[in-house]
Amino acid sequence: MEVSISSVPPSSAAIYHSPAQVHALLVALTDAELRRLETRSHYLARDQRILAADLRQQAYVRLLNGQRKCRVGMDIVDVIIGIMRSMVSAEREAEAEGNRPVLVGAFGDGGIDAVSLAPSPEQVGHDALHYRRTLAAIRAELGDDPQLVAMLDAVMDGVKGQALQKQLGLTTTGLASLHKKLRRRLDKAVQNRSLP
């Protein structure tokens, strides 16, 4: 069977503009085409929670980063309008399905009050108790080694690096060795403790 050249499908690279070609097409838009895009974006953005300029910008970005493609021979303005329509349609569908943003504000104004990120008084008390018990378990584990206790106290006071090395009177390798030893003992001390 003989295959003619016209029946061979062209490669997808020949069908679509590359991002560089899309950029050149966007730069070459005339004032009339820009006005058409602006008018259409204002029309599409009405009743939506997006500004017309942001809608246009998102369409440009999707074209330039390859999320959306522009066929060779198609009008770039029509492609951009199609992308904007698709974005607005997806937003409307999400809203219809109940995927809506929740307004944060006064409860009486139709929104909900934001949850406080501050811990409750009970949690603060529990955390302090847990902290004290964990620290007591660590100190009991390290009680027989004064060098490890000194390192723990220094680290808890915020001493780091060369200052820690100088305070403990150790070399770099000695500090690393003591750190490994402390890490092993800490792991052993908190092995069966739960998190608050």
C-alpha cells in the first residue's frame, strides 16, 4: 500500500505556535485588537471575582507557558478570548458545585469569624506540663554526665557554633562527638513520650 504525503499527519510542533512565536504575536497586537481584548475581558469579568486586567493576564500567561496552545493560522485574539471564556466558565462551574470562597468577616455581615490561631488556655497548660515532664526525663537521662548537662543548658540558652565550642572548651571534632552523644541520649529519653 502506498502512502501519499498528504495523508501523513503533520507533527504537533507544526500545528501550534511555539511560546516564542506566541510572544511575537502578542507584541504585534494592534490598538484595535488590544481594545477588543479589553472590551471582551470586561464583559467576561462582570459578576466574577476577578478584574478584567487579571483575566487577560492569566490568559497571556497560560499561552506563554504552554498550558494553552494557539494553532497556526488562528487569530491570536480569538484564542485569547477563548481562554478567558474557558477560565470564567470553569469558575462558574466551581461556584455552581459549591466550591465557593468563604467570606471572612463579621458573622452578621454574611461572613464567618476567623478561627483564632492562639492556643486555648487548656492547651497552654497541657503544653507547659508536657514540656516540664519531658525536660525532667531528659535531665534524668543525662544526670550522670556533667558535660552533656552543660551542653544541654548552653543549647537551651541559645548558644550555638563557635560560642558553644568555646564555652565547653572543645575542639570541632570533640563538639561533634558530644553532639552525637547528646542526640542519642535525647532520643533515648523521649523515646516513649507522646507529643502534646
